[in-house]
Amino acid sequence: MVDVVRGPIADAEAVLGIAGAAEAADGIGPLSEQFRLGIAGDGPHVLARGAGGAPSGYAGVVVPPAGGPGAAEVVVAPSERRRGLGRALVTGALDLVGDGGTVWAHGDLPAARALAASLGLTAVRTLLNLRRPLAGLDPVPAPSAGVTVRTYAGPADDAAILAVNNAAFSWHPEQGGWTGEQIDERTGADWFDPAGLFLAVDEQDRLLGFHWTKVADPAAGLGEVYIVAVAPAGQGRGLGRLLTAAGLEYLAGRGLAEVELYVEGDNEAALRTYTRLGFEESERHVAYALR
């Protein structure tokens, strides 16, 4: 019913079409950015095909650069649901992610919860999507003594951004352990704007933290707090709030109406910061694993 493909698949556009149809049907995208980009990559991929050999469902698998358990995301074409494809794709993906690997359910929809329960999977991680309007922002607070906020100056900043990112997210299964490839991929993306990458530096121009913003959906007027990272040396100086506020002001100046961000459901410190900045929960994404 499903095949494992190692290496690029020939039906990447068809899989993206399935993801688009599922988003239209469910009101939420089934694949995150990392997995959408991975459709054109080397995989591994788990592919289901319907009549005539056209793709009817897909599971992408990502294993962290440092190894260890991976993660999977799954989508089934709305017209092909309730035929056992979801179960087959999840089972095939679990065979590839390794012990402790997870399968994401974006939106944690009732059908996904039912399938997880039937397979004996347990919710092990929750990722929240928070949103707020970009109208009525509070003024950007003044930086503490010795701190300056500037914008991205080019590739000369990349090594410091990479170091701060990996220090701030050393615990994070996707965001931690980046290499220069992840930085290059994002600074080379069509959406990247150097004026929207804010860096907090000390008097020697050493990076203390950064806020990488993104215009997530220009047509919908939606911006994103893409990454906020503060180095251990910058903790306790209000840099997270300062950098976030500076980025929000920039996104509002772009004429956007709303901003979103993603935060771990158990990151109480970050949730307090974002709640004070006026964010509220919009979506809930849950990772399931065999336990």
C-alpha cells in the first residue's frame, strides 16, 4: 500500500498539491515548513499511490543532523481518506524515525487523535501557535546599558547568529544543532529581508541575542516571530522582550495586520513573555510517539 523512497521523489509537485487540498479541507496545513522543503530532498519519504499510480498520501521523515530519533509528518488526500492510508503511512514512518521518534499532528484534529490512540501512541510534545494583531503595539522598550540593537549586516554576522542559536536552543530537537547550511538556506530564501533580522550587541559588537522576523503570508497580511534567541551571556537583561518588540514594530511598519509565533507548550518563561506582549493561542500541534 505504501513505498519507502530514498532519494528525491518524482512527484514532489503532486505531494504539495495534496498538502494544499488537505489544508483547504481541514483549515490547517498538514506539513510544516521544514517538511514542505523536505519533499524535494533526499528523504526518506513514505509514499502512497492511488488509482493510476498518482500519489494519494505522503509521510516525510527528518532525522536531526547529530543523529538520534527523528520526526515525521503525514498527509492523506481528502478524497482518499478512511481507507487505511493514514495508518499505513504513520506505521511506515514510525519504522524510519527510530526509537523515541515522533509523528506530528498539526491542529491535533479528532481523526489524528483517534488514529494515535488506535496505534498506542502517546502525546509527548505540544507546540502552540500564538497570534496577536499588529495594531496597538506598546512602544519598544529602551535597551539596557551597553546594549545596541541593529539589523543584519550580511554574512559576517552568520557565525555569531549560528552560535547564539545553537546555545539558546541546545535542548530543542529541530532548532538546536544547526549548521551553516540552515543559515544559508534561510538567508537565501525569497522571503528573507535583512532589515527584519534584529541583533542585540554589546559595546564590542558581540552578539547577545537576535530576533529573526518573517513575512509569513503577504496576501493575508501575516507576519511571524520566526526565531528569538538570547545567548546565555545575555540572559536576565530583558533582551527577549526588547528584540520581540522591535520586530513587531518592524512588521507593523510593513503594513501587516497580524503576527504569529510558535512556542513549546511547556516553555513557561516564553509563554509569560508572549502573553504580556498580547499573544493568544490560535493553534495547537502535538507530537505523538510510542511509549
